[in-house]
Amino acid sequence: MSTSTLPRHIAIVMDGNGRWAKHRHLPRIAGHKAGVKAVRETVKFCVEHHIEVLTLFAFSSENWRRPAVEVNHLMELFIMALEREATKLHKQNIQLRIIGDRARFDEKLQKQMANAENLTANNTGLKLLIAANYGGQWDITEACRRLAIDVQQGKLAPEDISAELIEANLVTADLPLPDLFIRTSGEQRISNFLIWQLSYAELYFTDAHWPDFDASELKKAVAFFANRERRFGHISEQLRAENHA
Ligand code: IPE
Ligand code: IPE
Ligand code: MG
């Protein structure tokens, strides 16, 4: 695989844990547990292929609406996964960031998130973003709120608010925008994931449930990406002319 056609930032909606479990007559939480293995495989692939950023949607701002037992199980799973994986990620030179509104998580989990981030903060390899209690609308709202404060304090004129400035206040401010979006389990929607940041991402959908997603599935998604012509509003002929200049 040539590096020029590899995505720099892959963003994944890890969907289908519940359906995977249901097919096996298992409780939904068994599907979430099985999903952790797919996370490991995906991270490994990204490290091996020198992908710069991997963002995984683990828990949306809307997922609190699920039955309390499932939400509680998911929280326990996050705590366990952080406990087990943080040092392993560190050893692989991975920088871990948790994006989302963390205030709603219990203190123990918030502390663990901060510890794992601090441990890996200076790592220079893959940037692994875990979206937890994340919503794209929340991200944009927070950015607007910060800009409004600057306006209120006289540091910013309303006419100076631009798309670039809003983008610079999103959680992904210092990163390349996702160029490949993947959603598993057949659903074709964004579900309030990185709604601003995905404006020019290539969208890839697969019927595989998240626990079945592995390196061979990811290879297919990356091959799909390599075959897209990314025009960003131009026409094909302009891009070809540029490539030959
Ligand atoms: C994704 O799998 C994991 C989370 C949202 C936490 P789901 O739990 O949404 O699985 P399905 O969609 O019910 O199969
Ligand atoms: C989106 O999946 C959130 C995560 C994968 C964490 P959902 O399964 O919650 O999305 P909807 O509700 O089907 O749109
Ligand atoms: Mg789902």
C-alpha cells in the first residue's frame, strides 16, 4: 500500500455490538466486550501503517438514553479497558486523548482518563482519540461559546468569526481532519459524530458488526479510500492538470 493514498485520519463509528451479541443469543454487554478486541486490532493496523490519527466513537451524548444496566456495564468496561490498556498504549508510543464532555462521567473514570492522557501525552506515534459522551453538536456549541466569550471581552470582533476560527476551537483543532469515515453494521448515518470535521471525508459503510471488524475489513476500507478521487469542489481535469504540473 503506498503511503500517498493512505488516509491520515480514520474516524470510526463502532456499531453493531448489540446485534452481534443477539445473533449469538448473548447479552448485549457480551457484544461490547467482544468489541474491545476489534479496537485492539484496529489500533495495531493503524500503528503498523503509520496512520496519524484514529478516532473511535465509543459512547455518544445520546447513548445515556439506553437502559441503565447497559450504560452501567459500558462504564465498567471503559474503566477496565483504561486500566488494562493505558500502559500497553504507552509502550507503543501512542498518544491517547479522550474527546467529549467528561463532566458527566463519575469521578473515578474522569481521573483514569486524565491519568491515561498524562501518561501518553508526550508520545509521538499514533494519536488515538476516544470519543466518549461526545456529540458533534456539543463540539460546535462549545467552540461558539468560547468565541462568544472572546467577543464579550472585546478580544474578537463578530465580523472576524470565520469557519477557520470555529474549526480551530473544535476538539480536533491541532489535527488533520478525518479523511476516511467508517461505520460498521450496515447503518448509513453519522449519529452526531464529528459532524463539522467530516465535511469532506470519504464515507465507507460495511455490514460487518463491530466485533467482527478486523485487519482484513480495515484493508478493504483503506483500499476503497485509495480509489476515491478527492475533488474538494474542483473538477477532475483540474486535479489532473495539477498533478502533472
Ligand atoms: C455500538 O454498538 C456500541 C455503542 C454504541 C456503545 P451498539 O450497542 O449500538 O450495537 P447495536 O447497534 O445495538 O447492534
Ligand atoms: C453511535 O451508535 C454511537 C457509537 C457507536 C458510540 P448508535 O448505535 O448509538 O447510533 P444510532 O442510535 O443507531 O444512530
Ligand atoms: Mg448501534
